[in-house]
Amino acid sequence: MNDEFVRELASLIDRYNLENESNTPDFILASYLNHCLKVFAETTKNREHWFGVELEPGVERSNSKKEIAVEILKDIEENVHAQIDSLGKAPEVK
């Protein structure tokens, strides 16, 4: 994030008197929040690395949320049918 963003954030904090509750100057709060955003971005990159995926900022994955939800529901349905089928079978004797 750039200096202009931090200045505008400090101005916004000041406009709404958000610094009063913590008795912390608006520019310090703005700098802190800017730092939080940077750390969060780094953390999400570490998470992506851990899971072996790479997401581009501002770009949705190829599968839409609806497509992903449909896939999840199909998996659930298959598991439910498998559980129901197993209830009708006699247990295996070894």
C-alpha cells in the first residue's frame, strides 16, 4: 500500500473520530491497519503455498462458486446413497 492510502485512511479515521476510543493518533492507527493488510496478504500467500495452490489477486478461480457448490452437493448425495445402501446389507462375517 502506498503513502497516499495511509494518509486517506488516517483522514477517514479522523473524520469518524475512531482514534478517540483507543486514544491513539489517527496516523498511527492508519499505519497499523496498513501493516495488517500487508501481513494478511503475506499470510494468504503462505496458506496458498502450504496447500499447493496459487491464486492471482482479484481473479476468481476457473470454477464459479455455483459450480463448486454443485460438485460438493453431488459428493454429499453420493455419500448419503452409499450410507443408505450399506444399511440394507448384512454385516460381513469374517
